[in-house]
Amino acid sequence: MNRQAASMEALVSLAKRRGFIFQGSDIYGGLAGTFDYGPLGVALRENLKKIWKDVSVNRRDDMYEIDASLIMHSKVWEASGHTETFTDPLVSDKETGERYRLDHVLEALDIDPVGMTLDQMWDALVASGAKSPNGNEYAYPMTFNLLFPVSMGASETSAALAYLRGETAQGIFVNFKNIIDAYHPKLPFGMAQIGKAFRNEIAPREFVFRSREFEQMEVEYFIRPENWEAAFADWQEAMRTYAQEVGIEMKALHEKEIEKEDRAHYSKRTVDFEFEFPAGTKELWGLAYRTDYDLSRHSEYSKVDLSYFDDATGERFVPHVIEPSLGLDRTMFAVLASAYDEDELGGDTRVVLHLNPKVAPVKMMVSPLLKNKPDLVAKAKEVRAALKKIHPAIAWDDNGNIGKRYRRQDEIGTPWCVTIDFDTLEDGTMTIRERDTGEQVRVSLDEVVERLKAAV
Ligand code: GAP
């Protein structure tokens, strides 16, 4: 299908208008880098998480899912290297004090900042002669740590410094021994987690692409070091499967090998899955070979042995790790951008989301042909109640003419609309209308149920 590319404005407007995504703390002017999700956003995110869990956990026999605390000990972040290296280069306007990410400023000047030290970036900026967006000089840059500190405890003097987690991954590493002790898994095995992560981004922007509070879906897959390449390839394939199943446009998805200078401090190999977002081609997800970096560092800092004993070979060693890391918010954005279309149907232009039925937040809409005919309304309610037993996301709409009702559902990606008319009262058949083609056929309730079951 050749779709109309989604502009940022069109997506933001649709997301707000139809209750997918709102600005966080909206009535107070908004809080930058935070978002609230409305009913359709919640349902869409649940479906994306469910499919991720199917692909990464439920279809396998070697996975352990956890849900770790969002607030974590400051030592965790010292051990992981985040306190020291989880920084972005920051440059500010000398007059207004406004702050910008120096690497983004350079990129906008067509200067590639990859591999540059802070001084080299500064020299490049000075050499370019660029001024701030307000036309002022820039001040000498600094590095800015992205972790959110939290002060824990009742009194200021006794409060301990902790951090909101900057990635869900560390919640997995600190629970490695708990899982080993409780379940005695054999290598290879993985731990999975879905949950919020927090980063004090200097420049949150491009809608939900870069926010300060976001959700991650991460796996840490523990292996013998000699097996890392095979495990890396397996998880790369699993990420492609996930992309396909959630309906990300595969020709807009690109896998990019990340050079050493641009990899995170813990990674020996990274492949980024990049997506052609409305504002440009950027990282959607990452796949990294984290070696034994994290477990070794946590062993060193916590003084707790995080090695693994192999009964079969009698060896004791620290497992290595492959990490597929997916951001839920960017996934949602990519799925919406992939599904968005403005096409012509029946002589009218419409906005439509061609969402995979398993991803669609509303599965079906049921409506009586006329809302002032009690028999039709009662029958439609009966049909809706029957369908809701299979899946709760069955909408009701009896407002306006039937064409308008269809358009409202097209815009939120509802795959099917079911209309109850006078023939339904006679023979139990109903009209089902298909979102993508607009095609309408008369079917029995059983056939409607069959379609719905395939979308669950
Ligand atoms: N555990 C590895 C890790 O956190 P990352 O590349 O920093 O690696 C992984 O983040 C994924 O989390 C990204 O590919 C992206 O999908 C998502 N992500 C990272 N920062 C984000 C932000 N500020 N806003 C929204 N999503 C973000």
C-alpha cells in the first residue's frame, strides 16, 4: 500500500483530538517532556506491550519476567557507569541562558559530532561562527547528567540520595542473583521487563520521540561469552518479527551498525533500528552486546558474587549479555506514522489509521441503523454485549449518519463497523464494514465473532 506520509502536525493533532496522547500537566501550560495517555493511547500501548511479551517472553521457554522498583539505590548507577558517563553535551546562550544540546546544534550545522570530545565540539562550533537561535554568543559548554536524583526520607538531613531509573536494564541486573537463587535457570536464559524510565533530557522534543519520562521494553539475555554472535542474531530477528507484527512499515525501518566511538560505554556491538519518523530518520530501538560489563561491575560495587556455575562443565564465570532495548513511546509513534493515511473512499477524503487489528485500540464499533427505533437499539446492545465477552474494546456510536460514524472509526483505526438494521431483527444477519476497503457484507453474528477473535 502506498500511503500518504504522516506529517508531525497531522499526527499530533489526531493524537490529541481523538484522545490518544495529551501534553503532561496540560492545564498548567504543560510540563516539557511529559505526556499523558487517554483511553485510546492506553489501549494501543497495552496491545503493543502484549505483542512484545508474546514475541520476547511467552513464545519462548527461557525467559523470566520481572517488575523492579523505579527508584533505585545510588550505588546502582555508580556501578553501571551512569553517574559518570550518562551525560549530554550542553551549550547555553550567553545572554538568555537558554540551553541546547551541543551535538544537535552541530548536526544542524552539518557537522558530525560523533567521536568528538567536548573541546573538539566547542572548537567546531566556534569555527563555524554560529550564533544561538536568539542571535547571541554561546557560552563554553559543559556536560549534563541525565539521571533524575530523588531525595528519600523524611528529614533533609537524613534523606538519602537515590535515582529514578535511567533504564529498566539495571532493574534486571540487580535481580540476576534473585532469579538464579529462586529458579535455578540454566544458561542461556533471559530476563524481561516493561516499565518506565526517566531521563532529564536537555531538549525533549519531536512529540513523544524524546521525553523525560518514557517506557521501555527490555530483555537482558544471559549467555556463555562464545555464543554472543548467535544470540545477537536471534534477538535481531525477534526485533524484526516484532516490527512486522505491530505493523511498522518495514521499508521505513533500517538497521544501522553503530561505530565504536558512538556506542554506549558498555557495548561491544550495537545495531540501531532506525525509523523514518516524520521529523527524520532516527533511532527507534537498540540491540547491544553488553558483554559481562554490568554483572561484573555490580559484583565489584555490591561485593555480591554474580557469577554463574555451570554444573555440566564445572566452570564458574560471569555470563555475558545481549540486550534488545525497545522504547514503547517511539514504537507507538512509529506504528501511528506507519498506519496514518489520507485517502479517498466513496468520493470523500478521509483520515484513516490502517492499524493491524491486533494493535487497534478499538476492535469493532456496533451501531443501530437508527437510534430512534427501540428494537434496533436493543438488538445492537445485545450484539455489543455478546462481542464484549470476547474483547472489551467494542465501541458504540449512534450519532449522526452512518457514513460519519464510519469516518470517526476510520480515524482511530477500528478495523470493523457492525450495523444492526431491520433485516437483523428478521434473520439475525448484520452488515460488517471493512475499514481499509470500505467493503460491506452481510454476515451472521458467528462470522463477526470469528473476525473479532482473530484481532485479540
Ligand atoms: N538499556 C539500554 C538503553 O536504555 P538507549 O538507547 O538509551 O539504551 C533504549 O534506550 C530505547 O529507549 C531507545 O531505542 C528508545 O526507543 C527509548 N528511549 C531512550 N531515550 C528516550 C527518550 N528520551 N524518550 C523516549 N524514548 C526513549
